[in-house]
Amino acid sequence: MASGSDTQAIEIVAFPKGAVLFKQGDKGEAAYILNAGTIGLYRESQGRRVPLASVRRGEMFGELAATDGSPRLASAFAIEDSVLMVIPAAAMRDKMRTADPFIKAMIDMLSDNLRRVHETYTPKSRSLLDGVNGLLRQCEVISRFLQGNLPDAFKSELAARLKTVEGVLKDLRRLAMAHREQDRRDDAVPHEADLPS
């Protein structure tokens, strides 16, 4: 609920599991604060979807595009039924217009820096499953490397070693999934299988 000078009302909105909040490249119409549930963020790059992070209760996301009107850097979807505070971009821009010029300049600079960080962002693991999934994604990088023009002996040896590593990592993933209750840390990155189709 907006305070006196806000031109747009802040709303509390429920999003069912699988709902897409916004897509990469969309105009930033709002920022969000997660009240309940889990939101997943991913980027589309070179024809594939790359999981970035899971948003947890109390965290804000989508604020950069909502503040400066730039395109969304990532897509967001509900991993589970979620409730969010939706802050309209107009309300955020109204606040920025009335901010002290020094503070506004500092926020603009920090936003630009954060955008550059997002361009080279590497998800940081918070759980055993995150770590294993990250290693499996690195196997995909090596697999694409194998598609290049490589000497036959090197290609054959690398493919054999990669197959062994992938087998071990798939076993580790099964083990991590079977014993999730032993790892109390939250996953930071959604698995690709959880991304919306």
C-alpha cells in the first residue's frame, strides 16, 4: 500500500508454481520483494538457458530495470507457489527524482557497476547439489569444445575422460538428491530441469 506521495500502489501478488514473472529483455515494469516461496532467475545465452540464482524470502530483485528503464538482464519464474510485493517502476522512479543529487549519482554508478557484474556473473554454490550441478554445466562446456576441429587422438582421449567424469558427477547428483536433508543449506541455483518450458 503506497504512502501519500507515491503515484502507484505497491501490491501483494501471489504467483503459482511455474508462473513467469518477466523474461530477459522485457521492459522493467516493477521491482519485487519475495514474501513467501522461491523465485528462480535464469539467462538465455547462445541458445540455452543458464540458471543464475534462487531468490529467497525478504530479497529484492528486478530493481535495476525498474529503476532505470533498461531491459531485464534475466528471466524470473516461480519455482514454487510464491507471494511477492510488487513495486511499480513509476513509484521507484518518483523516489529517484526526489532523491538528493549526490545519492542519485551514487545509485546510478552502483547500478552501472552491478550491471557489468551481471554480464560476467558466475553463480556461487550454496549447497552440495549446487556444486555438483555447476560441475555438470562445466562438462557441457567441454562437450561443446569437443565439437571443434581437434586431432583425433586428443578428441578421443578427452571424450573418454569426459564420459567418466560425467558418470561420476551423475552418481554424485543422485547421492546429493537422496541425502538432501543432510545438507541444510539452500540451493542458490535452480536446476535446468526446473526452468519453465
